[in-house]
Amino acid sequence: MTDFDFLLNDIEKPSRYIGNEHNIMIKDWDKTKLKVALAFPDLYEVGMSHLGFQIIYYILNRREDTLCERVFSPGIDLERKLRDKRIPLFSLETKKPLSEFDWIAFSVAYELTYTGILTILSLANVPLFSYARTEAHPLIIVGGPSVLNPEPLADFVDIFFIGEAEEALDRIADTYLAWKGSGRTKMELFKKLSEIQGVYIPSLYETDYDGNNFLTIKPKYSWVPKKIEKRVINNLDKAPFPTNPILPLQEVVHDRGVIEIMRGCQRNCRFCFAGYIYRPKRYRSIETIKRYVKEIIDSAGYEEISLLSLSSSDYPEIEKLIDILNSEFSSMYVNFSLPSLRADNFSLELAEKIEKVRKSGLTFAIEAGTERLRKVINKGLKEEDFFKTLEIAFSKGWNRVKLYFMLGLPTETDEDIEEIVNLIKRIINLNKRVSLHLGFSVFIPKPHTPFQWEKFEKEEVIERRKSILLKGLKRRNVELDFHDYSMSYLEAIFSRGDRRLSKILLQAWKKGSRFESWSEYLNPNIWKETFLMEDINPEQYLEGRDLNLPLPWDHISCGVTKLYLLKEREKAYKGEETSPCEWGVSCDYCGVIHG
Amino acid sequence: MSGEFLAIIAVLFMDKFIYRLAFYKKELLKYVSSNDLLSFLIRALRRSYLPICYSQGFNPKPLISFGLPCPVGVESEQDWIDITLGKEMEKNEIMESLNSQLPKSLQFFRCERKYTNSSLISDTYGINYELKVFALIKEKLLEEVAEFKNKENVMILVRRGSKIKEINIKSFIEDMELKEIETGYFIVSLKTKKIGDSIIRGEEFLEIFSSKPLLLDQKREVVLNCINY
């Protein structure tokens, strides 16, 4: 029995920690100059489902002078054992302790994984705070969609990367390698790195507060950029993409091949964080997608490939794409899936093309029960059209329908919720055999969206609205599923948080909070106690914000101007819609530059 | 005409060629659960472009079947799968195609053409285990082993699904040997047989001891009645 066996013999799902997957890249430690531990602050099965994580792994490993190995948050049982036995956290590929790497680079996709960063750093024996780390410690780099508001993590991180890393990573790596071994200070490295668009070094900025209110964030030195512009790749078709993905050895959340066919979305849904931060909309060509499908089948053997985008039916020539993929690959027993279909007839035709034989089920995120509220959020779905779609779907044999809604949207009233009940009753009248699954999440005001100034709804209001739904929809064929309120509550705080939340994170983590995105692990009491103990009122992060006051993420730009967001917000309150954007056809001048 | 003969005719006429393959699974891959191993092998098969047959119907699945699942943490010297191909192929070619898609710690080493539809589980004779254990008091261990050998019935409690059952472990064990490899460390070699559809797991043997030795390692080898039918 090896030491590794002693570590894993009584651990849940040990295959999370063994590496050894098909397509992993193991390079010669002594022959590579830059050594990166790519970390995901959640469990293996979550991290391995993230395309962004696999993209970074691929980009770094394609460099001859660089090796990139993976690490994930260990489960509670392994964390305890590592601490008891004083074993440092290790990479999956070569089982090297993380402190031996040059960088620990985190891919952060969700606010509720922030404590995972602290778990990984502490198990790596790396000081948690950036000020306590010297040139001898690994550089802590964090990227991913959540860091469009990086401030809650500011005290722990050396470098944030804002935006799309496909091109900039090479420059960051080159800059680092020119510095490594030169004997120069970390500050000199920071000075060089801060010249790269998308790099944000939080220790070079200072913040100011007026009581509860955030006042300013400004550079400490004249050479530090005042504003950080999100990095965007202009040509998605030519961007590097991993067609030799690592094949997980255990079941993961999304166990299939993935091709990102489109980045960005034209629909301007006002609540949608992704819709604003991934602008402008860009596509991969049919030719490239076809080639990638072939390469993924050859290298991974996947039986399903998901054609990923924020709104599949908006991919130009999507029908042609599906026809081509079907005719080329159906003999190889490959299924394609299209996430995020709009609730219109065109989407039904697409769903039919994809599920030629079996009608498994339809999923539509209609978000709100009334046309009025859908206009506020710019969901752009007319009730009449929705019912027409359902009628056709039922006549074609789809009987299982999933609908997603949000509760607590701006301007929402109890009447809007009662209308959801009526809507569902009308669907059942249309088809008595229908089986409906309704998912309800709580609206979270996200930075960089027109709703970034809105309040996060109070629990009693959400509870009241839940009871309207539960009372009104007690039916055999209707299943209701409500997202955990305390989870959304924490996400709302950290989404719009400032630097003061770093100490909340640290204290809650010290009290044992882990895996907050898993309802079985989330302990809201720890967080309540921590806010009390640190004398920070969490409500300040949840209330509606004054339009004239500065925001903690004002120094980060995703390209969309604040003026545009304000204009959109105004239109929301007037119930005015914004039409889909298409560069050169219909543009509302959000500020994002098309390449 | 016997049923077996009819089954052979059916298989011959369907243009389907069943192959029974043996593989080992060692080192860290012992931590992969049997369900995960199934999709791991299916994907390796798909990458190998062997002409695997698929089931008919709404949701076609590759025709591949496993025998008795190997528990997490147990290395396997010999486990089996049956695969159905749409064309006759050289046995070595099949193994080479598959092995090129698999890591060194999981490789196929035997392949036979099969002419009936009998399942791997029904064709399993038993499982040989090799347990590496540590025992603090050697004399006590040897005494209890001798006692076990002399008794006709040795009843132990085992978990089967959500139930706890009492079984006579002696009836499952055909042969047992104990060898000391260094002070305190022993290798227990067991030859067990399947009774009906039930087997015993290697570590269940340790239930016979009043003071249970510490299990350090476990290997298994699945033995079939015979290979081609």
C-alpha cells in the first residue's frame, strides 16, 4: 500500500483525486520554465464540467515552456485528512505540492466558490493574504466571469485577469518568465503586468468608505491604470479551443463534449450578467465547428456533444449547422444538444431536428409570468407566441415541459405571481397529459447589468410569493422546485460586494463554511454570525443603490457604458423593450466595440 | 435440437460477432467505480473505431457487457467484458486497437470469439483474491486460520444491498493459503466460487477473525468456467 493509498482508502469518491484521465498532459518538470497549478475552487465533478477551465489548461499546455496541472477543492473528508496528516494539497497530474508551482491560477465561475480559494491556498501552505506573500511564493492569479466584480477577493489575490484569456495569457506568461530569476522585485513584475489589458492588480489600489457607503477606489501610483478594460478576443473562429478535452474518470455534472459555437448574446435581457459581460456577439464558423466535432469524437469518444451558446437559436444558419452535423456524424452514434432554446416555434423545429426519434422534453426559461414583467426584463416573449409554440409542441408529441422563472424581479408584485398560477392552469387546459416541472430562482442584481442598482428581494416577500404558487399549483402533474433562498442571498451579497467582504470570507471560512453552492453543506448561520462579529451589515449589499453613488466595480469595464445601463434601466421601468442587437443592422450603442 | 445449438445458429445468422476479452486494472485506476469504468471503456471503444454493434430502439447503446463489478479500491488481475462487433476480426487486432486507447494500468491481454449469448455472470466460476494484511499477534492469526480450515461451517454477517445476511463463508471458499511476507505482514490467497448468483467479497473473509487484521491491499481475479462457448 502506497502513501497515496493510505490517503485515499477511506475517502469518498477517490477517483476525484487520482488524475490518470485520458488526454491529460504530463510534462517534464525540469524542462519547463513556467509551472502552473490550475485550480478550481469546487469539487472535481463541477470543475471538470467548466469549458473555461479546460480552455486555460489547453492554452497553457500548448506552450512548450509551460506545464499546467490541475487541482480542485478536496471534499470535506480529504481536507480533514490532509490537515491531520499534514500533507500539502497536490496536483492531479504529477501529485506535486502546489507551493512548488510558479502560479496557482484559479478559474472562478461562481461567487459561492470563493471559500474554496481559501481552502486550496491554506492546504497548499501558501499565505492567504497577498501582502504576506513574497517573491518565493506562487503568484495567485484569478480569472473567470465572477471577477468582473473582483473586490470581495481583492485581499487574497495578486492578479485578476478580467475578460477572455485566450490571447492575453501568452503575454502574461512571457512577462512573468522575463521577470522570473531576474532578481527583480514583485512590484517590478506588477508594473510590467499592469501594462497588459485585462490585468488588474488589487494591491495597487486603495479604497475609501464613508460609513456604510463605498466611496472610491483609486490607484496608489501614477503608472497604475485607473480603469481596467475587459479583454476580448476578436476572432472566435481562430481562438484556440481544446478539441482533445480531458475525459473525466468519474461522472461529472456535464458529462459530454462541448463546442462553444457562439459567444455573447443579442437579446439584451436586462437581468442577464452573461448577456452583458460576453459582448460583443461572435460566432464560430460551420466549417470550424464541423472540424472540432470530428476532432472531439476522435480524441475523446464522446457520445454527446453540446453546442454551447447563450441562445442557440440565434446562431446564424443554425438549421444548416444541425443538418450538416447530423448528416456527417449520425452514423457514428453521436447526439447533439442545444442548450438555451427560446420559447418560439423556430426552436421547436430545431429541437425536432436534434431529437429525431425520442421527444425527451422541452425546457424554456420564460422568467416571468406576465407579459408586462417580461417587458421590464426585456425577455421579449409574447404570451400568444408562447402558447402557439406549446400547442405545436403538444401536437407533435412533447408532453414534458420544464419552465424556469425568477422571483423578486424589479417591479414584481403578488399579481405577477398569481398570473404564473393562471398561466400554468391554461397550459394544463391545453394538454391534460402534460407533465410540468417549474423551477424558481430568486433574482440577483448583478454588476454590469441595467439592474445593478436594484434591490435583492427580502425573504418574507419571496416566501409569500412561494406560498401563492404552492397553494395555486397543487396538482399531480406539476412539480415545483425552489432554489435555496440563503444561497441566493449570499450570492447577491458577494456579486455586488466590496473589499470589506474579504474579512467576512476569511472569518466564515475559518468557522468552517465550505461549498456554499451545495445545499447540503451551506450553513447560513455561520455567515450571519460572521457579519455580526465583523460589524458589517449585510443588508447594505442587498438594498437598492443610489444611481448617483459610485459602485465598487466602477473601475472595471466590460465595455458597456454606465450611461447605456442607466438608459436601459429607465426603459425597464417604463416597460419599453430593446430590440435584439446585430452589429451593422440594429445597434443601440451600448459602448462595446466590434472587432 | 438443443437450445444451445439454436443460440449458436442465431448468433451466426445475425452478422454479429461476440468477443470475450480479459483485462487488468491496476494502480490508481483501482479507484474508478464500476459504473464509471463502463463509460470509460465505452469511450475507449468508440475512439478505437472497432465496428461495435449498437442496440436497436430510441436510445441505441453499444453492445458491451460486464461481469461482476469490481469494488472501488480493488486491483484486478483479470476482469472480463463481452463486446459485439459487426464484423469478424483478428483477436490481436481487437486488443491492439483497444489498448492503444487505454492507459498502461488498464490493458486487455486475452480475447476469444464467443458463439453463444451466455452472460458473463452466468459463466463466472468464482473469484480469486489476494489480500495483504497486517496482524499484530501472529500466533492468534495462525490459530484462527487453522480453526477455520477444520470447521465445516463458519457463519459470518455480510451486507447485501440494504440488508444484512448471515452466510456460511466456508461454502464459498475452495482454497485458502496464508503466507508471511515480513514480520506482521501476510498475504491471504483465496479461491472462492460463485454459488447461485452470489459471491463473497475479499475483505469479508477477515470477518472470521476475532481480532480483525488490517487490510492493506486487495487484488482479485475473475475465473470463468471456460472462455469460449
